[in-house]
Amino acid sequence: MEIRVDIDKLRDYLEDECGAAAFGGFPAAMMDVWEIEKMSGYELCRKAEEMGVDLNQFQCR
């Protein structure tokens, strides 16, 4: 099933999650923040799925 994802909200969420990890003792996560800023919508969705994020919470209404 295909869903439409609000990419801006997803990007903000992923940046927040990786940023928190970077400042919480995992500095390597800062690389993820920089990569997330440049990712396409498709790449963001793949990254979110790798991180175990439920994309349904970012579904466009």
C-alpha cells in the first residue's frame, strides 16, 4: 500500500532524533543529521524505515 508522507515533518523528526543522539553521547549521529538535510523524499523514507520509524504518523491528510 502506498501512502503520501509529509516530507518536511519527517525530515524535522529525523533531524531531531539524530541530533538528540549526537548530543546524548553518540557524536557519529551528527553525520546522519548532515546527510538527512540533503536526502530526497525517497531516501528519507528509507532512512526512517531503517530506524524503525512508522511512516504512518507522517501521512498527509
